Amino acid sequence: MLNNWREEIVNSFTTINGQRINNSVIESKNRMIEKLIYNANGFTNFKRTRNRILYCLNPNDTFTL
């Protein structure tokens, strides 16, 4: 197994600015979107849903319909 996945294992230890690369930020954003949709019991307007998600992910930005 280690021979087959050697390159991927070595790449997992790559650092940028002293920190290892991982996908935890993306997983966190995906989880926030899932919670928004679940708590809303389903949105009917796609544009409004999109704007709500974008606002919740970054409240400093502004979005219009």
C-alpha cells in the first residue's frame, strides 16, 4: 500500500508558510451550507438561496438579486 500511495503520502506533508495543506476550510464551508439548507426546510427561490449562502459565508460582502 505504501508503495502505491507514496507520492500522495509525501505530498500530504508539504507545507506553505509553515502550515500543512488540508481541506478543512472547504469542509467547514460545505457543512455551513448544509446546515443553512436544512434549517430553512428548503428554499423555493434559487437567487435568494444563493445570496443567503454567500452572505452567511462572508457577511462583509454585499449581494443583490
